[in-house]
Amino acid sequence: MSQADLAVGGHNPAMEPSPFAIPAKKLAMWLFIISDIMTFAACLVAYGFLRNATPNWPRPFQASAVINVMVMTFILVTSSLTMLLGVRAAKAGDRAGAVRWTFITLAGGIIFLVLHIREWVGLIGEGVTLFKNPWGTSLFGGAYFSVTGLELLHVIAGVIALLIVGLGYRSGRYNSSDIENCGLFWQFINVVWMFVVPLIYLMNVAR
């Protein structure tokens, strides 16, 4: 029987079962994360190549900058834990708990953004741009802003997604699988940051 015949009869066509072992939305998120891994890997490999190939690569980060990065890392790692708790609560049917932990994660992401943007403003104030900096090769500015900017863009996207899905889940528009997909993306952001910190910051601490 065709869809038209079913529609005439007043019945909706039965949805075909997924041919995959995981739901379509989760599969789409995993495929997106895999493609994003390739993007970040390309950027980090290119950064490492430039740094090793450039003899006058600057080391501009003082102790205060390292402390700021450690605080940012602590906040992001903590938000990873709160996101995990939110996903667990959603799967257990605890709607209030899931919303609470999701918004705590959202708050952590906003604090991370504020600290990261403050760092950018400080470096720009010292004369760092995409095409120049006061310490050495002009490639540093472009490489720094490209890698950290890509991470910053993902955190912004994650914060927006957490806000939309959190509000939607509270109103009943979204379900636990949507919270879980947000959690997958947020954990991915955390993993990427663990590579950014040593390559961009710890290897460029002023001697």
C-alpha cells in the first residue's frame, strides 16, 4: 500500500526501523564530531609544523597567563562533569536535575568564554594581530588566533546548544537523547582543549 493510500485511510505510514545500531540523531552527532576531529587535527598539525620550522617563534605567555589557562581548564573540566551528571539525570527521568546540571554546564561555558575573550583582549592590547606581534615571527598571531578561535567558536556553539536544548527539555520539546547529544559535543570540546593547552600555551611559556 502506498503512502497516499495510507493517508486517505487516515493512517500515518509506519516508520522504518533504523538500519544502524544507534539512533539517527546520535549517529549524525558522531559523524559531525569525526569530521570536526579532522579539522582540529589539521589545524594543530599545521601549527606544530609552523612552530618547529620557525627559529624565532615567540614565547609570550607569562606565569599570570598560565594561571589563567589553568583556571579555564579547571572550569571546562568541571563543566564536563556537570554535563555528565545532566545526561545521567535525563536518562533516569529526573527532568529537574537534568535541567539544573545542564544550566550549570552552560554557566561554566560562559565563564570560560569570558576568560578566553579577556585573554584575547590582553594580547591584542600588547600588539598581537593575525599578521604581526611584538616578539618574533608574524606567523604566531595568525596561528594562535586560528587555533584558539576555532575552539572559542565551538564553545560558543556549545553554549547556544545547551541553552536551546535545556529550555526545550524543560518545556518537554526535547528528550533525554537531545541532552545526550549535547553532552557528546561538550565532551568533544573538552578533549580538544586538552590538546590546545600544551601546544599553544605550555610550550610557549616565557623563559
